[in-house]
Amino acid sequence: MAATATISAFVFMMLIPYGATNAAPRPLVGAIRWDAWVGDYNPSGVPGGIIGLPVEKSLGPHQFHDRIPFFGKETGPDSVEARELTQDVMDKEIHYACDGGIDYWAFDWYNDGSGLALARHLYMSSSIKSLVKFCFVLQNTLPRASFPRLIGTFFKDPDYLKVLGDRPVVYLFCDNYTPEDLGVLRDQTRATGLGNPYIVDCATGSKAPPANFHYDAVSHYVTGATMGQPFKAGAPFADVMRNSQDRWNNDKTFGLDVVPNVTAGADVRPRIITPIPWARYYPDNWSQEPTPDEVGAHVKQAFDWIDGNPTVDPARLVLIYAWNEFDEGGYICPTLMHGSDRLDAIRKVVDAYGKK
């Protein structure tokens, strides 16, 4: 939470404007969306399908109220309500993201009726969605039979993120797709006249993905402060930044493209103090929250790495964890208490790119 003098000096150096005009286009900055902020909204009616209430509960302790999103509210000293249920809220988020230098959102895919698909529907129905492109992080919830809809409804949308010509970007954070599945996705996409999907594996860990899967690139969903080390409660955010770059450098040894992942926070104490039903966390596995300048510095770190490795990230993509993982610690979406401070820091880095 409080940066040391050493970290502050590092951040200051990271935020110095670029010294010369960059010939290459600015990297595209994206952020993962995990849209659980729906309260008791549960259109499918499946028992146990509601996750909006547990995540609200995890943000309840007063010490975490600085994370309440701009669309939420305090309902008591140790309780909050955070529900993203309306078109007006989504449209405000689109404006915030656009103004903050975010080029695209990577929506975690959830099937219709799950509640977690609501934000996707609100985005798709927005009259201003073209301000922020979109793509998907596919998990274990989209079967091969749904590929035609994925392609026809979403890939063909003019606002779907495409790179290197007309290649739709797909992030994978799962292990249920076979090489044959991905081959079908590629064939069906090309049959519609679009380019070969640009498939990025986000679940590779520290090892190369299997060669027979033929991914185009590797990335990560989130990076912690204690990767491969003993857990250290309250580790400085500088450790997250160091581990991120170590991962990027390791990933480029796999012989695939690399999309550098930027982690906007890994302080999971809300879920440690008030556990959620679907995951467990080690009590000492959390890092200090970054200052806004540290978030900006981390984005600049990714920009610098891409410019230093131009053949490794030809799509020039950056993926931020996350837009709205408030209770898990990774968020850049504006909050009630701090407004758009993290997005403002990112915007400074984006605006500085390529300027003398």
C-alpha cells in the first residue's frame, strides 16, 4: 500500500517520457473482465450458480471499501453492494476505459443465463461499444458446437479485436480444448472469410504448451509476487513487476509469440478473510496493492519489453489483469473512493508513447 523510497524511485524512472519517437505503432492495451458483480441476479435459477453475493461479502470488511467500484455503495460498516446491472453503468465503463487508454476488453466467456454473461450482453447492446474493442477469454464453458455462433455473432462483429490483418484474437484459460477442437475453430473461421484466429494460451504456467496444440502465442492470466518462491505476506508490488518480466523472458524461449501480461494487483486478502465457495488461497500469498503510478509503470514496462522484442509480440498486444477483479486485487475500473486514478496513470503512459 505504501511504496518505499526505492520503489518510488523505480516508478519515477519508469514514467519518464519516451526519449524518441517510436516507428512501430503503440501496443494495444487490453484488460480482462470477470463480471461477477451481479448480486443475486441469477436468470438460470441453477442452485449454487450465484456468485455475486459471495464476492460482495468478501468486499464487506471496512478495510476493503476503497475497492468498491464506482457503481457500488456501502450498505454498512462491514457490508457493500456492488452490482453492474444496467446499460447506463456499462456505457459509463466504456467511456472510462476509452478515456483511460484501454483499447479492448477480454471478456471471460460464460454461457447465457449464468448471470456472468450479463455484462457481455450489456456491452453488445451499447450504442458506443465501438469505443472499446472486445475479444474473449475462453474457459471450460464454450463447447465446439457453439463455435459457429462464436464466429458468426462475435468474430464477424466489426468491433471484435483483430490483429495482423483480420485475425480474431482468442485467449484460452482452460485445458478442455483438443488440437482437433482448435483446428475446427480455425477452419470454420477461415471459411467465413476471416483470417486464421490468433490463439493465445494463458494457462501455460512456466512450461511450454504442448507442441501439437499449435497455439500462436502464450500469455498469463495473473502474476503474483512470490512465483516459485516461499510465500511472503505483503510482498512489495515491485516483486510482481520483476516476476512478470521474468515470465515474459521465459515465455519467449518457447518459440511462440508472447503477449505480456500486466498485473494490476494481487492482494487477495478479501478472499482470505472471507472465503468464497469456489477457491481457496494461502494466507501469506498476497502482495501490497500498487499505487496508480506503479500500475502505469507496469504498463510502460510491457511497452518497453515489446519494443525491445519486436519479433516476439508482432500483434503488439498487452493484457492487463484485470478490469474488475476487485476482491481478488486486480482492477483498474474506477472506484468510489479513488475514482479513475489507475486509469489516469495508464493514460499518461499511453499518451507518452512515441513522444519526444
